[in-house]
Amino acid sequence: MPIMGSFLSRPSFALQPRRTRSARSGAIGCHDPGCAGAGACAGSGGALSRVDHAVWVTDDYRIEGAAVHGIADLYAQLDALLMADASWTLGPSLDALHDVLHRFDGEGATFVWADHEHSREALGVEETRRWLQAKLDQPGRFDQPRIRRQLDELLAGTGTTYFELVLEVFAEHPGIRLELR
């Protein structure tokens, strides 16, 4: 199920195979189903032979949802994917994620969130409750009435989970396509 900040289109584009980065392996390779085992794509070292195999050039990033057991795990993956060439790390912050995703404004990128249902559960009500409670435990640093209201809504079943907040951050970036698999 793709989630996009806006419809992605370009009047002209280069025909190249899609390349994917994975935090788990660090490897780059083609993930086009039409290429599996064929070895005909440039991503596998072969020659690009089919137009239907091509997509417009973007970087693809793969989030391994089965490895997400909490907020820290998600940011460890995002840091490995997005900050490999940086001299600083991405902290576990929605604001920091929003800021780093700005690098794709105008360029485009696809994020594939494999096993997203596992992440949805791991970043669900209980993890969100812990995250909000940690903010409440730091008076003066966060807007306590707002955080308390968010926690009350979460516990009443009407609040937003951390997983949903991450999806909202991705949706705010029109050049980014997020595929939940």
C-alpha cells in the first residue's frame, strides 16, 4: 500500500533499474520482480533489456520492519540508511526525521517498509505510552498539558500511535513514496 505526500510525476526521466539500500545488509541490488534470477538488469551487472523493467531514477531505502521492536530500533535503521556519510547520528526524534527527509525534496526517494505490520504493533499503544510518559517525566522540557492530552487520547483509544506519527512525517514530504509491505 503506497503512501505518498503527493502524486509523483516527472515529464522526462532516465530509464534505470531501481536500486535498494538495506540497513540489514548494506547491499545494493535490484528488487524488480521481473528481474529475479534473470540477471538482465544493470543492478545485477547485466544490461538493461526491458523497458517495463525501468523506473525513474530514485534511491530506494528498505526498512526491515521485523527488526523494529521499539522506537530506538527504528531510528537505528534510519540512521544506518540515511546517515552513513554524516559525521552525526539521527536521534530518536520525529523532528529530526522530518529534518533529514528534507534532503529528498525535489529529488524523490522510495522507502519500502517491509513487515510493516510488525512495526505497527511494536510502535503501537504501549510503546507510544512509554514515549509520552517519558516526556511527562521531564517537566519544563515539553508542553505538559499537550502531552497529557495525547496520552489520555491514546489510552482512550482515540489517540495516534508512534507508528502513525512516523507515517505522518513521511506524508509531509511530497518527493517521498512510502510503500508499506
